Amino acid sequence: ENYNKGGANVAYYDLNKGNEGGKLRKDDVDIYQPNMGIVVGYNQKGEWLKYTVNVAADGEYEISANVASDNTTGSFVLYVDGERIGDEMSAGGQGFDAFEIVSGGKATLKAGEHELKLEITNDWIDIDYVEFKAVSSQQPLGFKDVRLDVTEAESSFNLFDLQGKHVATFKAAGMDDAVR
């Protein structure tokens, strides 16, 4: 709902006149308040919104959105500076009060100010927010079937990730303490 100012065909394109939801702004974008925060709703294929965004750092980002729909076809895509990013996002069709977080894939972004465009690709999806989270450069730890043998009253352990990087050191007083 915090799209750019500038009016129709500059900051947004909306197929019908007036704000059907009647909330927040007085232009043609339909904004309403369901069972939670304010959302952009009544979205139809071909409509779009533009946002000025500031990317804090170069990197890969995971894209997600909080959306709702009565059907499973309502969807949208994103563009940064005119180039399509991520995957098409759609709702599960559980109703307009059943918001759910959906994945939009990943995108590599450059630091600085950019224009983000949200374009509706299929009718009837309500959008609460779109979020970008930096993908961590450290791989998640994945251990399976780890066995610790403690033969002394107290032992020290060094823990390494799968790339051989030292992650932690700990001491254990017997096997019961080591496996906790």
C-alpha cells in the first residue's frame, strides 16, 4: 500500500476507477483492511504498482509474500529496474481472510536505489507484503548420526562444519552431559 506517488500510469495502473476498499489513499488502487493489516486487494490481471526501494548490500535474496485469494490462480511477478526477478507467486485459494506466506524464489540484487514493480498476472489476489531476506553465506549445519565417545571424566570437543570451519568448542563431564 506504500507504492510510489505520481498517479495513474506512472506509479500504478488499475483497471477500475476509485479505491474499492476505501482505505489509506484516495487514488484508484484498491486498498482495504481484512482481519489484519491493510492490504492491496481486488487485483486484476494487468494491474501494477511501482515502489522505490533501497537495497542495503549486493547479494542473493529470498523473496516471499503474504497473500490471500479465493482461487489458486491469482498471482503476480516482480521486476527490478525493468528486469523480471524471482518466480511467479500465487495464493493457495483458501479465502480472502486466509493469508499465507508464499515463496517467490531468489534474486541477485545490487546495492542502491532501484525501482521495484509488482505486476498482477492473474485475477484476484490480495497482497499484504513482499519481503526480501538476504541468503546467508554460511551453509546450514547438517549432521546426522553423530557419535560421541567419552572415556574420561571430562572431555573437550571441537565442532567443525562440513567445510572444515571451526564452529564451537565445548566440554562435557561424561556421556550424559556430552549428548545434551
